[in-house]
Amino acid sequence: MSPPSRDPLLDDMRLALLSEFGARAMYGHLSRSRRDPELAALLARFCVEEDEQIAKLRALMTSLGARPPATSRRRRFAAWLLHLAGCVGWRRFALRLCLESEETVARWYAHYAIHLVRTGRAEEARACETLGLTKHRHALALQAWIER
């Protein structure tokens, strides 16, 4: 008997969820910075939005038949390490990694939406588009801070 087939879309969405966990943890660390209160406020707002992203993505994955994880210790640990790099003068590097992650995950959501539309799941596709727009907006805001 062959092993049950896995849905590649759900596997990909799991990676996006892990990225969302990492973003939430990273923005949580960076938002505590006293060096730049305006950036800290922006990243604190991102934390709230990441909580919403995680809830929406988990609900979407559940509706598609997955059992998404609720958290990721590895992503929290990686975010903590990246935060430490920012504390020793590599803040721009940490922000650039956040920017690249936001851009990448925004593209992933666009691909998920296309796949879902092709399979007749328009409502789920719209949910992915909404998730992607938030990531795109985060990327634009981060880009402004990196270029300063």
C-alpha cells in the first residue's frame, strides 16, 4: 500500500505559516528598541498584524484540510538570534532580512491565490490575496526604513 499523498499547496502554506511565526517573533524583538521610537511603533503595529496573519492563515489551512501548527520554537529562536545581531550593530541587516522575507512570502501568497482560483476556490484565493497585500505593505514600509 502506498503512503497517503500530501497536498503540495498545504506543504507550501506551512512554510508561509512558519515565516509568519518568524516575522511575528522578529517584529516583537525589534519593536522594543529605544533607539528609534518611530520604527519601534511601526514594528509594534506589524506584530498585531502578524497575529492576524497567523490566525487567518491557520483558518485557511484548516478549511483546506490541514492541521497547522500553533507556534514554532525554531522560528522564535532564529528571530532571537537575528535580534541579537541587530543589538550589536547589524540592525540594518536584520531589517533587510525582514524585507526580503516579506517580499518572498507576498509572492507565495500570490501563487497560492492563482492555484486556488484555478481549482475553483475563489473565496480561499481572496484570503490569500489579502494576506499577500499585508506582506506587500510591510515590505514597502521596511524598504523606506532600510533606504534611510
